[in-house]
Amino acid sequence: MRKLVSAVLLCLAAQAAGALQIAAVKPAQVKGAPAAEFSFGPFAVAGIGWEGGAVVMPATENKGRKYTDIKLLSRGLYGRLEACFRSGCAPAKAARPKARVEALKPLKSPVRVANAEISIDGELLVTAGVMASKKEEGAFWVAFPPALVFTDGAFKSAVESAVIAAWTKKGK
């Protein structure tokens, strides 16, 4: 029984260690604010709102349609964001998150050739566009949602490289 409890605690500790931590918040006095920008170390998400006692993720509007490009995947991250809006939050040291391309969905557009779903530490899902370059035939670049702000160029470059590599591998 003791080994079972130890194994469960070890699994829970490992899960919490990989969790996205809120490194900074703008405005610093987020308690009661209608919206804020949350930094998770190498990137930040702007425009996370607090409406009617619930966390609302930012949406992108294009041609009269709304797209939720950034989604929460875990209750843990939702709880941390909610706690910040309810009672404020102290910044934590954020470990470098792991980004993984979860899915590529081809589109019919000649410019935005696919949507790439990128999971960050299994807690945040970002939908980015794989764009065909107009300057170089056969080259691609990644369009991230406007609410996603990268503060670490190396992390952004690694995510872009992973998305483009996954797309070119899928195309072959």
C-alpha cells in the first residue's frame, strides 16, 4: 500500500513539475481587472479576460467570424488564471515549456495552407497558420495568433521550426 501511495504522489509531482507557471502579469494588480496579459516565461498571452466569474480566452476576428486560437487544455491552468483574477497572484519562476505539434489540418487556401495545433506543456493549445511564402517558392512560415507574444526568440524559432518540419514531413 505504501508503494502505491508513493507511486501516485510521484506521478502527481511529475505532472505538476511540467505545468505552465505564471511568471508575470500585466497589469500587476490583476485582481478585479477585466483583462490581463499573462507571461509564461518565453511567451505571453495577451487579452485573457475575466467576465461573469469565468476566465475568457482571447479570440481573433476575421471577416465577421470569431476564432478561438488559444485554448485551455487543463483545469490546473484555468484554476491558476482564475485565482489570479480573484485574489491576485505572485509571479513564479517559469521553467522552459515544451511545445509539441499535435495536429496539422490542411486548408484549401493557396496562402494559408494549413492550421497547426501546438500544445504547450499539455495545458495550452495554440492554433497557428502554416503560410506559403510569396517570396520563395516552396518555402513556408508560421503565423501565430496576435494574442500570443513571444519574449524569447529562440523559443519562437524552435516552435516555428517544429511546425514547418511537421508540415513538410506530412507533405511528402
